[in-house]
Amino acid sequence: MDNGLPLGLLVHQLFANRISAFFGLDVLVSSVVFLVFMGLEGGRLRLRFRWLPIVGLCAVGVSLALPLFLYLRESALEGSPGTVESLAATKT
């Protein structure tokens, strides 16, 4: 590793046997599904800081990115008109 991370070796070792290949594909599929969900839902709600879960996904993984995105999503839903919380606030 004199001149950087050897990505070819990383991929070769990740898919060296069935167990590690299953783990690698599980992480990749989960990440792709999350990115699609985040793109659709974040675009629909016009979320602020939509880039933050992507940073979390790259730095840590789905275990940080998904809860962070759901928190941002719920925060946006609480402030948007037509939700249960906003209707209850306007009636009082």
C-alpha cells in the first residue's frame, strides 16, 4: 500500500468466498436501495441537508445514513401543511 488503497485487491478479497460475497452484496444492495428511496422521498419533500445522509453512508454506512435520513424526513413532515401535527396546531 505504498501508493494508495488497492481497490482490486479489496474487491477480490471481499468476494473470495460465499459468506463474504453475501455480506458484500448485502451492503451494496442496501446502499443502492437506500439511495433510491432517499432520492425519491427527499425530492418529494424538498428536504434541506439532503446531502448529509450521503456523507453518513460513505463514512459509516446504512446504519447511520438511514436513521439520519428518517430524522430529517420526520422533521420536514412536522413542518409541512397537511400533516396531523400541523392540523392539530392550527385548530388550537
